Amino acid sequence: MPQGPHTTRTAITSRARRPLTLAAIAATVAVLATGCGPAEGDSASPAAQPSSSSSSTTSSTSSTPSATPSATSAPSTTATSSPTTSATSAPTGTSTANPTSTAAPSTTATATKPAVTEQTTLRPGMSGPFVLAAQKKLAALGYWLGTADGEYGSNTSQAVMALQKAAGLGRDGVLGPKTKKALDSGVRPHARTTSGSAIEVDKARQLVLVVSGGQLKYVLNTSTGSGQNYTSDGHTYVAVTPEGRFSVQRQIDGLRVSRLGELWRPKYFTGGYALHGSPSIPGYPASHGCVRLSNSAIDFLWSSGLAPIGRTVWVY
């Protein structure tokens, strides 16, 4: 008779597991109901474990005595009712409560944005007639931004920053009250070239001035040498943009990858110094010595023919 105690122990262990499994189900339901739990990017295997235990316990509770289902019906207020009554009444109560609770958030889902007026501070990401009007004013003053399309993109932000530099304002590319006043006042830098054509690099104001026929045509935002020390190939240099009168000597119509970084469509005016495109044109000197322009601005210089080989580059 050695199997008798073993059989009894197995039956006791099996019955003891059922309440623990049902408690686990109740805990899982509570987690799902409150939206807590693992992030959505977790693997599927942990999420599959509760579902498998739920299906096994459902089949086992159907064959257990009425005392066992009382653990699952504990959240119900009808503890003395039969399992059949409590099972049907619980879904009925939750089915009518859910539409009522989800109806309230629908009223807050349609929040409206503040209306844009002439006094609104314009910034990247905005669009509309007021942005278009500002773009046209900037373009009329020579601040290059491509096509005025009513979209406050990176070209418009660069033009606004150039205006801010010319007006001696904070350089953030945002069209606020002070910048709007400078725009309405027609603030515009003055070029030194009075005849002929040239590309001027104004280091003090961090601007590039495109002069054609003795007239200032375009103003571009730029970033020149930072003035900081840097090391290349074991040697230390100072990031300074050389001053003087130079000319465009050579150019590369594409991406140039150097030891110090990437240069988009560079136009070299002395040694390894060039006007070139870059994805980063901050409001302060930040380059190793080259004259940084936005990628779209250097593309414009190429397509317009305003900076050909031999064109004067005056850095001061």
C-alpha cells in the first residue's frame, strides 16, 4: 500500500493549486484594467503565460464544487447568490457601465489650437498666411529663404536668424516681437563691395553677403571659425577663418569627407578653407575655420552661378 499516501498527497496538492491560480487570474485582470504592466515593445512570450493559465483554470473551475467559484465571485456584491446568477449579473453590470465611462473623454479629444494673429510669435513648424507674409518681407530685404510657401521650415529659420544677426538681436530663428519690429523696420546689412561682384564674409555679424553688380542681393546665415583649439593628426590648431581678399579656386560638386568632417559641395577660396554646406549652422562661430552655410544655401549658390571659379571672396 505505498501508493495510498502518495495519491492523497497529489490530490491535496492539486486542490491547493486552484485557489492560487484563480488569485493569479484576478491579479492579471486588475493589471490589464488599469493599463499598467510591461511596455508594448516587450516580447510575446511573457504575455502568453497568463493566457495559457487562464484557459486551464477555466476548464478546471467548471468541474469544481460551488465553494471554489466563490473566490472568483468575491468582487461581486451578490455573494449569497448561486454561481449561475452571479456569473450572468456581473457581465451585465460591466457592459452597461463601460459605454458611460468612455463617453466622457470624447468631449476633450477635440481641443482647438490658439488662433494665429499678427501678434503671434512665429516659429518653426507653423504655417499659414502670416508666415507667408513674413517670408515675403524677408525675401524683399534679401534674406534668402528659397520659395515663400507659408511653411516655417529650416530655410525660413535661417533667414530669420540672419535678420537677427543684422539687427544685433538674440539668435534663435524665432520671429518674436523684437525680430518682427526689425523686419518691419527693414533692417538690412551693408556690403563693402560697391562695384562688381563678390562674396563677403562678415565674421563679426556671422553673415555671408552676396554682391552682384555692386548691389547687395542676398544675405545668408553662416558660422565661421570658433577660435578654439583643436587637434588633428597629432597637431594642435586654432579654428580661425583667415581674413583677406581671396577668390574661389576650386570646388567639388558633391560630398567631401575630410579628417575634420563632411563638407557639402565646397567652394575653396584659400588652401583648405571653403564655403560649404552643413546640416548645422548655429547662431555663433562653431566651425574649424571654413564658412558654413546650410545645404540648401550652398545649393543655391551653385544653381544661381553667383559663386563661380574666380569670384572674389572677401573675409573680414
